[in-house]
Amino acid sequence: MKKQTMKKENEVIIYQATSGAIEFRTDAKKETLWATQAQMARVFGVNPQAVIKHLKNIYKDGELSKSATCSKMEQVQKEGARTVNRFVDIYNLDAVISVGYRINSKTGTKFRQWATKTLHSHIVDGYTINRSRIVKNYDEFLKAVEQVKKLLPAGGVVDAEGTLELVKLFASTWFSLDAYDHSEFPKTGATKKQVKITANDLEKALAEFKHNLLEKGETTELFGTERQKDSVAGIVGNVFQSFGGKDLYGSAEEKATHLLYFIVKNHPFTDGNKRSGAFSFVWFLKRTRILDTSRMTPEALTVLTLLVAESDPKDKDRMVGLILMLLKK
């Protein structure tokens, strides 16, 4: 068994809630809790000898491996003028739960009732809810929603469901309103490999996209019809323009983002600018192999496209920076 030294501030504190749940407070970096026999005895309302007996049987029956669930903790105590170091056995969450299923006490019974109810909920619903954590983080969640809502234009069409989709989209790369207000978003992307496309490449892809929509009855012949000849070619030219031998938009992320922005905001088509812009954005990301479908879900893409469509043109650089941040791995 490995030995551990636990400082006072990182010492585990465990107790059993009135619901029967075992709750604990420890260092946030720990992946499990560690409890002594005495702590388990207090949690389940029994004497330490009962816990010792059950642990022996748990390991004897092969229910758990002692080497995987039991460790040593060094305790430093003052005994008069002396400082004494002692090692005590500590047990992880798996061991605590196993003891809880065997212990004969009122609190042990409450624990088993709670655990059975939680397991049933997880099997039937596919998830379980930690209500105490929801309460604890509720204010932070509301603050996140308010931050996203402030990015949305007044009187826009992004509804509450769309706002929540944005919250999910931003969750792993959160930002502050101060960064948005001061244009402190990224100016470039990370993927420098060059993938050249021509206006003809994009026009063919958009034509196939239109054909698929027509077959499904989801659009009309007006969809994707250029307002003026070579409108798409002009946008592709802008996205791939260079100066002094260097691309104006140096990364694949920048190119994809500007494809989305220019098609949505410049209205090159008589109908379907938002859908065409979103399609072009994803199509280019896929060609450069940087499309992350786990984050850029259809729902998230829809809301992001609406956000671009409703944004003030003077905020172009900030909108581009916002999208670049979302594309960061």
C-alpha cells in the first residue's frame, strides 16, 4: 500500500446528509475521498470495531482489493513536548460505500435507501442530479446566462433556448464581458496549414447543398441564387487575399470565420444567406480537419449564425474574435 501525508487543510471531512447521501469536502484536485475507520464509524453511527469487522469481510470475500482501496496516512500529533508521527489506515470512496451497504444502523439504512434510489434514477433516466451542487453553482450559472444575453442584440430572434445553447458552447472556453468590451479576443487561429479552395469549389459544394435541401422539400429554387454575378467569387477572393506574399487571414480558423461572416452579412444570395454561410463555415472546417462536432453541434451553429446575422457591423472584429475563441481546442 502506498503511504500518504495529508496536511491539515487538505484533511477529508465526511458526513452523512439527512437524505442518506455521503457528502465530503476535500482538496478539489483529489479524485476520491479517503476516510479513516473512525470517520466511517461516525458517518454510519457505529463503533469502529463494527467498521473493522466489515472491512475484513469485504477484503476476505474479494469484494474489493485492499491494495487498491486502502492506503496509509501520516498523522503528526503533539504529545506534550514531543511531536509524534503515526501512520493510520485510510480507505477510499469504494470502501466507504461497501461498508455502508453492510453496516447495521439507522444511518446505514438511510444510506442504502438513498444509494438504491440514486442507482435506480441513473439506470432509468440515464443520469443523476447532485442537487446540492446545483444550488451551490446556481448563481454562477445565472451570471453566465446574463453574460451571454448581453452579447445578443436587443429585439433579436435568439430565444431563451438559443441563449442556453450559447452558454453550453462557451462553457469550456469561458470569457468575460470585459474581454468582449475591450476587443481582447484572439486575433488569429492556431491551424497554419494552408488549404486552398477556389470559388468554383465552394459554388459546387453550395449547389450540392441546395440540391439536398430541394430533395427534402426544405427550400425553393430561389435558395442560393446570387444577387449579382460572381458574388461568391468576390467573397472567396476576400477571404484568400494576400499582401506581400502573405495571406491576410493567416490561419484556417480565420478563413472559415470570415467565410461565415461575409456570406451572412453581405447577403450575396436572394435567399438562404444564413444557411449558406453556416454550411460554408462547416464545410471549410471539415476540409481543414479542424471541425469539432462535439462542440459545434447543429444547435450551436444555428445560434452562432443568428448572432452573427444580428450583430452590429461595427462589432465585426469582436464577432470574429468570439468565433475564433470558440474554435480553440
